Amino acid sequence: MTAQIKLLGILKSYVGNQSQIEVNAGNTVREAMRALNIPSELVALVLVNNTPQTKEYCLQAGDVVMLMAVVGGG
Amino acid sequence: MNGYGGNILRVNLSTGKITKTPTPVELARDYIGGRGFGAYFLFNEVPAGADPLGPENKLIVSSGPLAGLMIPGAGKCDFTCKSPLTGGYASASVGGLLTAEIKYAGLDSIILEGASAKPVYLVIDDDHIQLRDASALWGKGSITVEKILKDELGEEFQIACIGPAGENGVPYAHINHDYGRQAGRGGVGTVMGAKKLKAFAIRGTRAIPVADLDAYRQAGMALYKACKDSEGLGPWQNLGTTMVVSWCDEIGALPTRNFAAGSFAEGKTLYGPVIREQIVITDKGCFGCPSPCGKYSRMKRYGTRVEGPEYETIGMVGSNLGIADAQDVAQINFLCDEWGVDTISAGSTIAWAMECYEKGILTPADTDGLELKFGNVPAVFTLIEKIAKREGNLGALLAEGTKRAAQKIGKGSEQFAIQVKGMEQSAYATHNATAMLLAYMTADVGAHHNRAWAITYDLQVGRELVGADKVARVIWLQHVRPMFDTLGACRLQWVELNIDLEMYIPALEAITGVKRSWQDLELVSERIWNLTRLYWAREHKDFGRAWDMPSPRFYTEPPKTGTTAGQITKLEDVERMLDMYYAQRGWDANGLPKPETLERLGLANLVA
């Protein structure tokens, strides 16, 4: 019962430059980020199965989550 | 000259004289193009002390060596002049299709000089260049005028035009292009209006010479492939800059009620996905763009459409005015576009007026009866028109921008005029984001984010941290980001799709035949940066450290609500950052370049 978390850009540096990590379902995205030592305030966009969600979204088994930071601004 | 249109066009609006001269090789070597050309011509050709609205000021429109070629986002055009808003250096960039057409017409810069006695518009059709009577266009909105000229001349012509605000001398009037893209900041549209130039239209059919066609195709395709392979492409195209609204709200960077706070409790209805679902009808890109972040929206309630709203507009005329409805914000965007004012400066100036009203500094007698409370949407609609027309006491006051309006009204309102060097701060609240605050303080046009954007860096290394590394980061950004405006390309593929900067180097070499490194490009950027600093010092006799100070709000008034409640930057840290910044730049304690710095950059001959 796991979900996949894909990390883009600078976020990879917080998990040893991995771009994809498997986490347990049942936690929120924010809790998963905390467990992985990814500063949640760096994450500008959470996509779950290509749909924008909040960091309070509760992960379901099989979810594919993309976390994106904003590096450059407008 | 490979990579260049090859000519500088001068149009004297006073005499009607039109001349064309080859683009100097040395100019391309030392200033590359775009904002580099603009800064060079401004400093060397506009006399010291020139009236920004007088015939001596020049409006310099410049393309760059990457523009108009198959390089991702190679559609950036720079407008430079002496700013009527700040009295200093103004440079505003616009995307779309204009810059490519300039190159195809065999041009690198168009220098608009003098001032016409009557309204005119300029038509450039390759070598056929004409000034035409614009009496019938004068007074019309900028989007309306673009449509009229497209209908008259044909879709192949690219148009740049102003609205009524530019005609009426509002110092933050924009230049519109491609139905809702703008060179927005610093009053470039005001200078165009002062020259009685309502619009220019351009079509070119020439090829751009390229040094090594095979290498160019290879380097260009590699850049496109990197963009297409970027996992960030889908989300970025879907939401564009609206992606950051929710994030800025979360971290306390979303300007709220005249930057009194950085989080907007009512703001969830302005988040990117909501905007996308409620009003966006299609994506819209600039020349050669593989990641079109522009959004075209429909406001059913008002029966109107607009390109946008972008993040900056959402922040400045949404949360900063206490307005939380997507259609209302987009309609304000539309009105600013059509009347011809920059949404950032307009939003900031109206927010300042609303705070004045709520504090009793402005009364109904001052506002022509308008109840200027935060969140009053109809009042904002009315005000934009009043500002553009300079109508009534309030319209005339707010048409001056926050700095001058606050100086006129006084009563402590200067404390919450959110500006640096007279330019209204764009949409990042900087109560506790020291690198971003320094970026605003030292940006060479005033408080604009274009030159350096450092909020994520603040979060990575510590928001309150003040140190040499942070200062160095801001300076590096101030060299790399504006280099894209010099090359004539968009920086967003680099910053949002994580495209490696080094990939641009072989493309530039293949196009121009000149081998350059990023170290070399950064040196050019540093030269331009110091040249614009000299320009400020030349135009303002008291120019120096005091001009780099931020709004006192960010070091005296911690927000009462939101993520940054109770947080603030200490004044001593503001001063320390400036000390370090000046030292790293090779400037003296008053922020002026030292002789050895100018010598190193080849600028020593410019100072007496």
C-alpha cells in the first residue's frame, strides 16, 4: 500500500538526488515530506495523478505525486 | 553581422527624418543587444537632465542576437528610456512576436527621437518606413488600437501601442503588444505618448544571418528537447505564473492590503487551479516558445476577455486590494490593459490610497465620493479610468504613483508607499525574505522582481539570514537573469524548466560565430549594471545609498496576520546588506562605482 513521490529540480537534493521515492499511503503529503526531510515551504505545487492538490491531501495506494519547487519566479 | 538584424533605425518624430546605420560590431561585442543596447544609447545619447517627457528623451526598442531564431522563448524585446516615474533608468521587457519581426526587418534597435506635433503612428514594412496620421486612433484603448491596426495592415504586422494613460502623461503607462502583453514598468508608454506616437507596426521578410547553420540547428534542437523532456513542462504550461499564488500565500509573500501582510485569508479563490478552471480558455505563448505560460481568460460576468491574469497582477490588483474573485481581478487586468497602465504600479498606488482612506488620511471629500475601502471592486474600476484620464483631484493624485502622491499628501503616508527609487514594488511581500528585499532595494529600475528573484533561496538558506553568500547570490542573479533580456530570449525555460545555462552557449556561438562563456556574459551584465548605476547618479544629484532603502513598512511594521505575523527585517540588517552589496560590487559606501571598478569594466571614460 504505497504511493510514488516524484521530485523535481532542487527538491531532489534533499533526498540524495533521487527523483522518485516510494512512501506509505495513509499519510498526508505534508507528513510524507516531513518524513523525507523535504522542507514543505519549498514545495510550490503538489500534483496527485496530474491533479493539483493541497499538502493536506491524504495519500492513497497507487497515487503518483509530483512535487515542484519554484526557483525563478516570474 | 551574424545573429543580428544589422541596422539601427532612427526615427525623429520632430522632423520626420528617418535614418538607418549599420549596427556597430563593437557595440555587439561590449553590450550584446536588448537591454545592453538600450542602456548604451540612453547613457550616450540622451543629454543629462533631459525632461523624460521632452523631445530630448529617446525611446529605444531593442532586439537581441537570439531573438527571432529557433531558440526556446527567443521573443524578448526591450524598451529603454529615461523614466518619467523615477527620473532614472527605465527598461521594460515584452514577449510576444515583436522582437522577431524587428530582426526580420533587418534591425536591432529602433530609436525613437524628438516629439511629433500631432498624433502619428509608425509603419515599418521592411525598407518602407512611414509616419502616418493617428488622429483617429488617439484616445482609443490599447487593445482596441491593436485590433484596428491589424485589420488595416494585416496579421503579419506586429504592433506596439499605447492607451489613453500614455497619451495623458500617467508616468506608469505601458506599451501593449500581442493583445495583452506589456512592456509595463517605468513609464515607457508615457514616453511614447509624449512623442505623440500612438503605435508602431512592423513587418520584416529578411532572413537572419547565422554563422554555422548545422551547429545552430543542433544546439537549438537540443534546447527544445531539454524543454520537452522537462517534467515541469506540463504543470508550468497548465498554470503558468499563477502556480505560485497558493505558495506565496502559504509562505507569507502574497501582498495583502497594501503589503500590510503576506497572506490573504480570503485568497483561495485566486489560486492557480481555480483561475484555470473558472476563467482560462486557452494557453498563449510567445515566439518560439515550447512552454506557453500565458493564459487567455474570459470574464463571463463582464463580457470581456484578457490575456492573464499573471501572478503579479493577481497579487497587485487582487490580494493587495483585498479582492478575492477571479473574474473581478481579471476585469481589473483588462481595464488596466485597455486604458494603458501597468497593473503593478496601478495596484500599488490604489492600495496606498485605500490605506490612506481607511486611516482617515484621505476622506470622501478627497476621493470625489468614492468609498476607497479595500475590496471595493467598483471603486477600483472607476479609479483606473480616472487615473488614465487624470480626472478629478483623486485621478490626478494617483496618476503620479505612490512616491509622489505620498510626498504630496504627507501625514505619515510615506511610510506605507511601497516603492524603491519611485517605482512601486512588485508582488512579493518582503517582511521576512532578506535576499528578495535586497533584490528589490538594488534593482536598477526600482522595486521590480525581473532582475533578481530570490524567495526560494531565502527559504533554502534561512529567511532572516544576512550574509555575504546571500548578497553574492543576489548579485549573480542580477547578472544572469537580465542577460536573457540582453540576448532577446525568455529566462523562464531556465528558471522553471531547469534548462542548463550552459546549453545556451553553443547556440549563441553557432548563431553569432563569437565564442562566449557565461563568465564573459556575466561580465557584460556587470558592465550594463554599472552603466545604469552611473546613469542614476548622473540624473539625480543626490543619488546614493538613501535611494536603495526599501519601504519602511518592511523594517518597522510586522504583519499582524498570516505566516509572517510578527516577523520583520531589522533596519540594521538592511544597512548591513547594503554594506556587503556595495563592497562586493566594488562600489563606495554611498553606493557609487569606484574608479577601479569602472576601469575593470571599460567604463572609466564615461565619468569626468
